[in-house]
Amino acid sequence: MFGQIDVLSIPGAGLRSLDFSSDVHAMFADLFVPSSENNAHCQMEPTPSPSNLPCRAFVRTYGSEDAILNAYYDFIHNYFPILPPRVDPQAPDRPLDCVGSFTETPSEDPLLVYRPRSPLSLAISAIMALVPHPNDIEPSSPTSVIRRRTFAHTFAQMANAAIETDCELHASSTDPSEALSSERPLIDREPFHRQTPVELESVLALLVLSIYEYNQRGNLLKMRYRAGQALAIALDMSLHSLGEECDEFAEARRRAWWMTYYCVLQGSIVSTTPLAIVANDPQFITPYPRFSADPDGWSVLIQAQQVLVSATQFIIDLNKCLSTRTNMPYIYERMQQLDAWASSALAQSNLLPIVPQSMACGGEIESITAQSIRAISRIKLSSAQIKVHRFRAFSDIPIFLKKHCDLTSASPNNPMSNSAAKDSRSQSGIANIGCSCSLGPFEQTPSDYASSTSSVSSDMQPMSQYPFANGFPYSIQHSAKMCLRASLLISRMFYGLPLPQPLLDNCSTQQGLPMLPNQLPRTMPSFACCLMQGSYAMLMIYYKARVEKQMSPDYGTDGTPNPSDRLIEEIRKGLERIIATVTNYATAFEALDGMRDEIAGAYHTAFSPA
């Protein structure tokens, strides 16, 4: 039972990788909790790619740059606003009915009716190909899933090739001796968005591809690599040091820089690795972009991202200190600082935006986008609070050290007996990231799950035996309450994010049963690991509440209300909201299938009838 829950605390846990047959965690063996026969966890295998599937399946593709741009605003912009507001009015969503462009087998390279011209329109097409076509009768069938996957990856590869072309110097091929003294390559192409310079399109395409690699391919390494490429180009273009210009391209440049910054930090967050840049580098002076409906929305988002990446670094530092049992006063001080910072930022994110009568660089209102960004900011800040308080709330120190520290690795019950692996982790200075359950309340567990905890309870020791245990600035109860509030807020904010609202084209004939608007998937869930953090916290609080209820003197008395009942019901609803949210995302993004199955399995284990 607890082996199933524990893996949920790993950032990025549950992602399915379409690039590797082995689990994606093997790429980061020094960062993640090792598997063992007592901590086995079922993983959904990638969808097979048979060659004899029927080929009558639709894929969402578009026939012009304008149609792709319109689809971006319908499906992507509210969650990932890399472009300025709409310039043209919203048009009906008109994906092509291109059955005739399919080859005989769904996994073969597709024959495209229209090839997008820009690396950005190609990258957006990769995301849009994952959203089921309105005329697809069976969007969840293996044929449709494989077809969408194949089209999406084809567009992604074409986008990467187009980025290389945009960065290519003619002199590099004809006269390399002159290439080093050449200016940046000139791009002879109509801009994808009239208020976005064409040279920014490669940067923006890399940001979209970074999220594609994470949510669809389940590849954390490539996610960070694409974001790093975007950062290199953005720095070369000095997007980080722009002034207060207010020309027609100012907003596009600002969004290009700060979304690049956002994606670089996001790669560090989901992979639990130190930042490759200084988050508060004084050279990053570019003003924040603006939502007309919420002038402070961007600053709230960027601060939330900074808090979350700092909380992730706190996890790394905490494990280093626990492994050596040194420098704990730093952990206590840092915990207080992060708690205060997260609480202050969360209070700021809850303030209603103040909209001035006129804005110097005004634009379209973007009210839904601004509201969505505020909700995403709250999700991130709540996840940061869980990271800050998770160990104090749920981890019994001896068990945590047993799983993650060399001091207890000599235990005969320790599955990690390979000395080479232990030495590697010791030398890296980074303990395996995870959060063991606090089993203190389970020392006298009911018989229905006593056997599940027997393998770990025998190694338990009171937390008070460790001299630093009483130094934490917060009690276990306080940290547990913080995690509970944060996890419930995560579930509400995720569930309340807007759904895509494309205009329906009444003139086109639709075959079969098209998807209803409330069935369309949200996109760009780069922060999906917050779902795992929230689920883990709610499940741990649930088990604590269940034990308290079963140990109550009135337990089993018919008709006697118990204080734990209301809490358990609230947690159940919160988990159901999270399952509904991740199921919606997984409609388009295959890598999130694993997250959905992890959370749903843990939910059914917890709430199945005794």
C-alpha cells in the first residue's frame, strides 16, 4: 500500500516515456527512489504499434497558417501565452478532414495535405495533432492514438529541422572562413503573428517542443534540452535585457523572454536538478509582459515559479543534510524563509487584479488567460508549500534515512545492497528524492493493513532519538495542515482551469458523434507534477485520519458522527477532482496516462470497500 503511495511524491513520477522501453526514471537513477521487491509498482506499457490496424482515423491538422494560429488561441494560449493577444477576431475551428492523406498503417510517416511554413506553426501543429479530431468516432482507439502520435512526432521533427534552418548561416556552407564575422541569419518569411518578429519564432517553437517532450514523450532530458536551446538563442538576442520600449513588438519580446525563463525553471523543477542559471540574476531586467485584464498577472506567475524552483532546491538540500546529519540549522532557517515567501506570494495571488483606466501598451483583454495564469500560479505555490512541509508532516526520520541515507544502507533489509550504487549516490551528494510515509500513527495498525507496513515498521525509531528532530520550526500537526490545505487548493484550481472553447463551424458536416466542448482536453500541463504532490499529501492525510477514526472510543457505534468523516469526504472529493483533471489531460498527452493510473489506483486502494 505504502509502496504504491510513496512514488507519487517523486516529481515527474508516473510519466510514460515513448522514447525508451525502460522506465524514464532510469535516466535519473541518482535522483529517484530505487525500486525494490517491496516497493514494486505497476507501470502501464506504451500503447503497441501494430501494423494491421484500420486506417480510417482522423487527425487534427489545419490547412493554413491563419487556421493554426486560430487553433493556438483556442487550445494553447490560455495555459501557455507565448504570443501577444489575438489580433484578428476568433474564427471557427476548421481542422482538415484528411482521411485521404493517411498511409496504410498508422505508424508510418503521414502524407501532409498542408506543410506549415514556420517552426512555430509546426510546433503548434504537433500539439494540435494530439487533440482528438471532432469527427473521430473513436478517439481513444489504438488506431486513433497511434495516428495522432505519429502526426505529432512528424510535426515536432519538422519543427526541429526548421529551427536549424532558421539558425543556419549561408557562409557556413559556402565560405566557412567568413561565417564567424557574419551577422545573424536573415529569415525571409512572413511572420506567423503580425506583432511577433519572425526571428522569435524559433525560440517560441523550442518552448512548445519542450512541453511536448515532457507531456507527450515523457522525456525529461529532451524537455530540458529544448528549453536550454531556447535560452541560448534568447540570450544571444539579448531578450533578457530589454528596456521599457513600447513598440508593436515589445510585448512579443517580453513574453518570449519570460516564457523562456519559465520553461528553464520548469525543467529544473520536474527533474529535481539544480538550476543552470541564477534565478534572480540581476542581468535579467526585461520588464514583465502585461495582461490588460490583470497587469500583475505575469509577476505573480514568475514569482510562483521562483518559489517552486526554490522549494525544489530545498528538497535537494534537505536530503544532503539528512544524509550527513549536518547543517540542519540551515534547513530550519530555509524552511521558515520558504514558508513565509510561499505564503506571501499565495496571498498576493489571491488579490483581485486592479485594472487601470488606460494602459500605455494596451491590447485585447485576455481575461480568461489572466484568470488561468492566476490559477496556475496558485497551483505552483501550493505545490511549493507541500515540498517545504512534506518531510516534517509525513516522514519518520529513521525510515527516511533508511531509504535514502548511506548510514542505514548496511541493514540486511535494505534492498539497495549494491555498494557501487550506494557509493555513487554518496559521491553525488544528492539523496534519492521521495517522501516516506510517517508511520508513527500506524505502530498499532488495524489488521486489514498491518501486513502492508510490517516490512518498514520493524525499523522504526522515535523521531526524538535524533538531536535535530526538535529543531524544526513547525510541528508535525502544523505541517500536515499546511499540506492538506495546499493539496485541496491544488485539486480545486486544476479542476477549475478553463476548457478550450473553439467556435464551431456550422457550415461543415460532421460525421459520427463529435466530441462535446466539455470533453476537449486542456493542453500544456507542464506543471502536472503538482497533481502528484497534491495526491500524495491527500492520501497521507487520509490514512492518518482513518487510523484516528478507527482508534476512536466511539468507532463502530452506529449513528455516531466522527470528526474524521468530514475530512475523509473532503479528501475523497479532492482526489476525484484530480483524477478527472488528469484524465482530461491524458486524452491528448500519452505520457500522463501513467499519472492517471498511479493516482486512480491509489484512490481505489484507499477508498475501496473493506
